[in-house]
Amino acid sequence: PADAAFADDAKTVLRIALPPLPNGEQGQLLLRCRLTVPRCAHRFGVSQDIWQFGNALPILAAYENGAWREDPYSPIGDPFVSDCANYSVTLTVPAGYLCAATGRQTAEAVNGGLRYRIEAPAVRDFGFALSNAWQSAVAKVNGIAVTAYGPDAAGAKRAANDAAQALKIFADLYGAYAWDSLTLCAVDFPFGGMEYPGLVFLSLPQFEADWADTLELTIAHETAHQWFYALVGSDQFREPWQDESPCEYATLRYALKRYGQNAYENLKITRIDAPMRERVSQPV
């Protein structure tokens, strides 16, 4: 057993004292933990028959300038810094539950339930969600499987098709998508969307037919995060503009490529120009 203690009152930073290893030797650290999932509409919680595991699993802190990063955990936004790692995850769930997760998955029936095996190489984080209330839809683009889970089949199909279009446009603009699958799922939480490598959480209200345009723009923005943060790493805690601003610009370029100059100009006015005039003081 290794000595371990939390470094903060919120118990989000765990320090583990490891025994020294001789040069050339390696070891394995086994961390066993139990999660109590709160009933709440958030990235980590259960609500409306959807279990959301965003930022729920322990990850190794980033090591920078001779020290471990111990940034406080934030309940708002996504100011997290993490290095790439390889994840091999096994989930055993009751029958009827669909799984949306970072990485490529396979499923098999076992003991009256389902066992999902998921491989996610070279990703900065691992997120997943489970529900027995989703409908699914699948699209393919550039050899990439795009799977969307929504409250109904029509919404799932819209999400899958919009994500496929965004993947194609951003691959043309910024280079090939880094993985072989992208999964989107409807969750109950207060944000429009939340990105994880190969996975996007989308808030439930956007799947209503009247919100189709909002859903499409959210998907474009969150898909852009697959390049800016998931592929091109940045310091989301100290310099959040390094991923949010490129993704907003990518959303504008998505509108230009898919719908033309008028759509680009209208979106620029509503999402960039008007907020800037409202929030940034003008010089006298």
C-alpha cells in the first residue's frame, strides 16, 4: 500500500507517495475508488434516466515546469488541463442501456446485461454517459463512424448528420480528424454542449424541432473542440481563449462553407459583433 492524502479541502487533488524505483524499472499503480453519482443535471450526475460521467474518473495531473498542476476543480465551464493517455475501459450495465463514450466500443451480452469494452488511445480525458431512454442514429464521413443518441430518432438523425458535415468541413480546413469515431449524446445539464475527445454532450432542449438551428451550431462548436483542445492542446485553465476562440471562429467558417457568405455575416453579427459591443468598452 502507498500513502495517499488529499491536497485540497474539496478532495479533488490526491497526492500519492510512491516508493522509489531503480533505474529502468517500472511499476503499476492500482487505484480503487467508489463513485456516488449525485442526482443533478450536470456533467457528472443522473437526471431523466441519463447517467452522465463527465470529469468523473481520476486522471494523472499534468507535470509542468518541475511541478504537478493542482488547479482547483471548476463547476463552471471546462477549465481543465490534462496530458494524453491511453484508456482501456470495461463497463457492465443492465440490459437496454446504450453507452456513449470516448473511443471505439464493442458490446456483448453477459449475465442478463451488457458489457461494453472501449479503447481510446491518445486522448486527454475519458467521458461517458449511459441511458435506456435514447434513440440512436449513425452517419459516416471520411471513414469515420458518427453515432448520435437523442431523445427521439429524428433528433438523433439531425445530430449525426450535422456532426458528419462539421467533421468533413473541419477536416478540409484543419487536417484529418484524429480518431476513428465520434459520438454525440443528449444529456440533462445546464450547458449547451460539453466536449470530450471523441465525445460530445448536448443539452436535451436543443433536440426539440424548434431548436434545430441552435443544435447545429452547438454541434459545430463542440466538434471544433476535437481539434482545439483534444488534438492541439492548450492551457484551458489559465488561457481559455486558446481553445474557445478558435472554436467560435471555426463555427463561423462552418456556416460559410455549408451555407454561404450571408449565413457567415449573420452569424458573425449575432455571436461576435453584438456581444463584443455589449461587453467591451469602446475607446473615447
